[in-house]
Amino acid sequence: MNKQQSLIEFRDFSFTYPTGENSAALKNINLVFEQGTLTILCGMSGSGKTTLLRHLKPELSPKGKADGQIKFAEDIINNRHNSKISFVMQNPSNQIVMDSVWHELAFGLENKGVMPEEIERRIAEIANFFGIESWIDKRVAELSGGEKQILNLASNMILQPDLLVLDEPTAQLDPIARRDFLQMLFYIHAETGTGIVLSEHNLDDLLENADQVVFLDQGRIDFRGTASGLANYLLLNNHPYQKALPVAARAGSLIMEDSDGIPLSIKQGRDLLSKTFIERDNGSLTSLGAEQDKSLLINKIEEKYKNSDNSELRAESEKYATKIMQAERLWFRYSPDDNLVLKEADLQIFDNEILAIMGGNGSGKSTMLYLLSKALSPLKGKVIISSDKRVAMLGQNPEAVFAQDTVAQVIREFQKRFENTEQEITDIIDRLDLGHLLKRHPYDLSGGEKQKVALAKVLLTKPDILLLDEPVKGLDVLNKDEIKQILQELKAKMSLVIVTHDIDFAAEVADRCAMIFNNRVIAVSPMPEFFQKNSYFTTTTYRLTRNIIDDCIVFEDLSEHLHNKDKEDSTN
Amino acid sequence: MRSLRDYHPLVSLLYFISVLTLSMMTRNPIWVTLCFVFSGFYVVRLHGVKRLLKSLLTFMPMLALIVFINSYFNSLGLTVLFYLGEGKPITVENLSYGVFSGLALFTVFLWFTSYNSMLSSDEILAIFGKRLPTIGLSLSMILKYIPDTIEQGTEISLNQKAMLGQEKLSNSQKAKFAARMLTVLLSWSMENSLETADCMLAKGYPSKNRISYSRNCFNKRDLRMVLSFCGIFILHMITAFIGAIKFNYYPYLTWNGLESNRILLSGAICSLILLLVLPAMLDLFQWFIWRRILKQEKEMEHRIKSGIIIYE
């Protein structure tokens, strides 16, 4: 095999930010990016992913103290301001410069002084390749977040880069938009052979396409190799980051003795599971045929719920828990000319529960929360809240509540209004572990930290019902876990309504789930039932185990099941 | 009017500048009426009758105000109709002056209504972009920021209300809140623009050989169009200002132009009508061409059906 040409090579590279005191952001990086390869860069927040990526693009390299060498191949870079490297960032909207789609596509070419005829041809070409001809005349403001990010990809690809660098490009997208974006990215990779370097928190649907995986830990390269190699490494060392691995890989590690050929996709995982369980247990195989009949399956689930603990839980939540908030037949539209966002939408919220509301993009989930919080008033219908209960809501972007220059000031803004004692404030700061951030500017924090600061602020308004819009959007697994724990603790004191795109997160945290579809709230049901009745809109674990192992909705169910199975096997 | 759109945006810009000049330069009732009728006609063509009636309705009180103010403070004119209050004479002259001034103002408004829907921001950029690239770029960026900022502003205000819940606010608190919202909005969009700046850098922005690309290019057809209506416009200006346009409201309504050369007068009025009717004529031409094509097609169909033409 021909050795591929290396585009960029890091040799013993270290980097320290001016404010970084003595801790380096990158330490002894030795890394090669070859032509046409797809590299995935992973690691926790603050492990130096962005710093490393920005060094791949000289125009964006941060200022600071650098040691070692970065060697760029001759033909991809002429000078510091003209490289054949493109860079896509996280926020879809902020990256767009111009106001119309065609002009945004032309922007990079205009800067390079490309002739108008050539620009025309390249726009036509790229619009065709991306299948975006129909929105070429649109204003940028008319596009959805996912479309904006596709546009960002297109406006970078039009420059015909040799290397495309993407810094968490899908963190702000919903799952469907994420899927479309990644498919487009892999298509580009396959069709054009452009080298790609991608950093991501969520490794699902990614690893199986990677040529090279790099795992960063505190500025060091902790692992470099293949995707299954990374899975092995993290699982064997029981590294906390293993939770970021696809569910199939984590399940595989529980089953397989040696970890070669660990499954990375759902399909591979299902193959492995069914093989294992056919070998081990013929009983579940016989029931497989019957279970394929969907109606029988649902009957079975319902029967099961009549007898199981869950049904008691359900009865409890519906009969004995006190209803503290109710939305009755809500109708809403943003302006007289718009379509209805909600129509006859009903919802009930009980004491000390977590209700997760899911649904597609633009289905009206956020609108529902604004209506419940009474920031918006419905066209028809009403929201009834038990007297003496306070409702507070936190929107999708924590930045919207940051009006001050330090974290401490942000948190204390409404101290007088809500008569917070010093004790209350320190309790919350300690619980959310914000003590070390108090003097920082809120905009300098990471996504997870911003979310926690906003959460502290809203908790100090002493709500009885807390509404959260996408509390884990763009967060890594560890931050997500932390938020999950906090929410579960809060449940003892209040009710929570969470709007989220993250199905797995909803399954881990919620007591009840609901979907907004066709302007109404539908399928309101206890969490396990909600996911078991769905075949497509359901958790990754359930999709992995459906018809093979019963009742595994979150990964803990599966690992428990396998654990018990092992015990049975060893006693037999 | 729609066919004017097929030309380079500069053509429609120049056309609108010339009709605006015509509508504003004189209070001559003939000129004002003609301009008003045609501007109204184009609004109907582009937006429908409803839009025109709506604008008329909203304009009526303003027209009344203009007429009243003019008649009340201006006691010129000799044909007294009646006296208002302490002997303020209301005359035919000051009444009609008020009406035609108001109408001229309304005409300008109507032209802008048509013009707005004719030219998108892209097309305005195409006009400025070539000559003044920095202004073109800034304009485009501002046009992108406006919807973004409105969206963020709405989000911030909703978030404020949603966090603080159902409390009623006093006026001073409301003012405080608005100021606070503005702070949040400013720092948030500042933060976002840092990212935009990075992206501009990443796409090689500060560059010496930057060009301004526009999807429209000015060709010979555009030039012919501009030359023809500029010609009419100049002809009109000459004939009108030699005398035809002269009209005095005070002391009596007198049209001096009528007494001057008849050829000049008819030239001026003809060129005015020609200029105003031009976009409609273009539309009409296109419609004729279109109809001929359709007719031909029908004829062909007929021939095929009746077996005159046979394809083997």
C-alpha cells in the first residue's frame, strides 16, 4: 500500500495559554493528519480539543506559548492567511457572515478574488452536490439550525479545501439534523477524499466511519488508533469517558471475553446479542417469533404492567400524587398570519415528578414551556397552577440570563427580590460546584458550567415547578451525568418539566414522558411504557435489545440483566 | 411593472429616481394627478387593490391635516369661500394648494411602496457592491444581524419573564428591566460577533484582492433601457421648464403654461405620460409575445389533430 501523504504533522507540540499559569493546554502532541483520512478527536470538555483543532488552522491559532513543531505540507498552505484548510464551528448562526444563501456561498471566493464566472460555476456545482438548489435564493434567517449548519459546510467546501476541520459541529443540532449533517459529511469524505478532522461529544454513528481516533485527556494524547481500539482501551481501563462510547460497544464489552471486534453500531450490537442469546438461551428464541407480532407484544407489555411494580407506580402517580399544574386546551400562534403552534394541547403535572417532553424540531416544545411559565399567554385555553406554587423556567441558551460581568453577580442578581439568605446561596453554589468560578466572566465558561450557573440563578428564585428547555444540549457525557444527578436531587423539592431532544437522557431522568406532535401533547405515559411502545422513537438501548432481551430501556437495565445472566450461568 | 424586474437593478433604481423627481418637483395639478394615478395603478398591479385602499384610508387623515394647516395659516388667494373663526379666509386657492401638496406627498409614498417590492436587498447590494465594496459588505452583514438580533431580543425578554414568573411589575421596574435586557442583548451579540469574526478570518477575509460578486450584470439591453427613459426624462424636463409646467395658485389659479407654445405643452405632457406608462407597456409587450406563443401552439395542435401535419 502506498504511504499516504501527510498534510499536517505535530512534533512534540506543547501549548500554554497566556492566562493558563503553568498548566499547559496541550502537552507533547505527536500526531499526523494524512490526506483523505477521517480523524475523530474526542475527550472531555476542557481536554484541549478546540485548542488542538485551532492549531490546524493558522488563521485561527490562539495566542500563547508554543513549543515543538507543526509541519504543514507545502501545497496546502502558502502563507498564514491563505490555507487550504477549512474550519466549521459549533454555533450554526454565528458562523454565517452574509444575509443570503448564495452570497454566503460566494463570500470565501470573493475574498480570494476568484473571477465572477468561476464563482458562478462553483456555486452551481456546490448547490448541486449538496442538493440545496431550492434554497439558494433564501435569506439566511429563513433557514433552520440544521440547514444553517449544512450551509456552513457548503460555504467551506466551495473553497475546495484539502482538510476540513470541524469543532463539535452537531452539538447544537437536534438528532435528525445531526443525522443529516453527518451523512452529508461522510458523503463528502467518500466522494471527494477531503481529509476530515472532527471533534464530537456524542460518538454514536461516528466511530464506524473513522480512520483514526484520537483521545485527548488533559491536553495529552491518551490514545491514538482505530475506533475499536479506543473502545477496548476505555473499557479495559474502566475510564470514566467510556460512557461516551456507543451503547453497542458498552454492551459488547459486557458479553465478550476478549475485546477484539467490539460492536460499534446498533446492527453489529444486535447481531452479537442475538448470537449470544441464541447460544445461551433457547427459551428467548422460541418466544421471538411470537413477539414479532407487534400487537401481541403490546398486549404482553400491558399485561406485564398490570402485575409489575411499574403499574403500581403508574397508579400512584395518577391517583395519589397531587396535581399541581394543569394546561387545558391550549391554542397558540405567534402572530395572526402564522400557523398554529399548539392546538387543544393538554398537560398535567404532578408533585415531585420529572416529566420529559420530546418531539421534532419546531413542534412547539419550547412554546409549551413558555406558556406553562406564563411568559406567553395562550390564544385559547388556560394554565392552572395550584395557589402558592411558583413556576420558573430556564431557556435553551443560558446566555439569555447573564447580565453581569462575574458569575457571582449573575447568581446574586435577584437575591433581594427573593430574599435569599447567604446560607441558601452558598448551599447552592457548593452543590453545583461553582465555588472556583465565582470571579470568572460567565461567557468564558464551558457549556456545562454556563448551564450550572444559570441553574443556580433560577433555583434561587425558589421555584416549586421548574421548567427546563434542553438542559443538556451540547454537553459531554460527564456533564450530562452531573446535570442528571442534580435534577434527580431536585425532584424531592419540586416538580420538573424538561424539554429535550436527547431520548437517552429523557429515559434516564424522567418519570413520565410525552411527545408533542401535530400541535398536541400526545402519548403521555410513564417512562418505561412510553419507550417500550415505540419502535423508532425510543432509546438506543431499547433499539439494541428489542425482541432479544425484554425490558431494557436504559443501559443500567441491560448491564443488570447481563450480570444476573452471568450469575445464573455460573451457578448452573 | 414586473417586466422592469428583468433588467439590472440599477435600471429600476434609475427609473424610480426619475419618477420620484417628477412627483416631487411640481404642484401643477395635471402633473400631480397623472403621477398619482400611475403610482396608484402600479401599487394595484404589484400588491392588489386592497393594499391601495388600505394606504388611502390611512392617508386620509394626514391629507385632511395638511389641507387644514395650509388653509388655516395661509390666507392667500382671492376667491373666498368662507371665513373661519376670527376672519381667517378659506379660499379655493389655498384649499386646492393643500390638496395637491398632500397628493404629491402620497404619490411619493406610493412609489416607495412599489419600489420596495421591486428591489430586494440583494439587488441594492448589486448596485453598491461594485463601486463601494465595503459598504456593500457592511450592508449585507447588517441585514443578516437584524433578524438575528430581533430573535435574540425576543428570547431574552421571554426568558426574563419565564424565570421571574407571574409577578406584576411597576413602571420603574419595567424600565430597569428594559435596560437590563439591552445589556444582555449587547454582550450576547458581541460575544457572537467574535465567532463571526473568526469565521471571516477563516475564509480569508482581510484580503487585498477581494472582489464583489453579484449575480446581476449590466448588459446592452439594460443600457438601451436606461438610455431610452433617460432620453424621455430629459426631453420632458426641457419642455416642462421652458414653460409648460408653470402654474400659480395665488392670487388666482392660473396655468401660465397654457398660454405658452402649444407644441411645448403637448411635448411635455406626452413625454410625462410616456415615462409613466413605460413599465406597463413593457408588461403589455410581454403579454402579447406570450399570447402569440400560446396561439401558435394551439394552431399547431389543431393542425396535428386535424391531420394537416403528420409525424411519422
